Amino acid sequence: MEEAINSEALDELRSLMGESLNEVLQTFIDYVPGQINELSTAVFNNDADGVFNLAHKMKSSSSSIGALGLAHTAEQIELIGRAGSTEGAAELLEQLKGMYSDAEVLLRKELKK
């Protein structure tokens, strides 16, 4: 299982962005649960295009803050949607939710630094 947050990537971002990283992290924490809900709806409705687009956005935003485990799982879901399917996406979505929970805990700790 991949780590929820790549601490080296996050440290590098902190050195580049300083305190403005806090705003980025808070936005991510605020935004992703809604994105996961939209992705759940797309999976439930067998909307492969929606699954592809939403998972792609999540992959990109997760990668940008060092949430590599989350990004990897989102990429797996993205590939399912890209193939015009939703088969197997529900199981990966559960993994994604767990990854997000782990990442959120670590990001909230980072915000307190």
C-alpha cells in the first residue's frame, strides 16, 4: 500500500510556497470530499465519462500536493472510465475513500505546523 502523503514532496512544496501552502492544503481538504461524492454518484449511475473526468481531476490535485497514494488510486479509477466502463470502480472508490481519510489526517497535522 502506498503512503498517503509523500513527506518529501510536501516538504519541498513547503520550502517553495511557505505559508501559502496552508491555503492550498485547506482547499484540498475542503474540496475532495465533495469530489468523492460526485465520483460515487458517477459510479452508481454507470457514467463512465463522469468517472473518467472526476478521477482525472482528483489524480491531478492529489499529485500536486504529494498525496501519491490517493493519486495512484484515482488513476486506476480514471483508466476504468477512460475504457468506457465503471466495472471495478466501486471497489477502488472504497480504497480511495480510505486513502483520503489517511491523507486528511496527515494534511491537518501539516496545517498545524
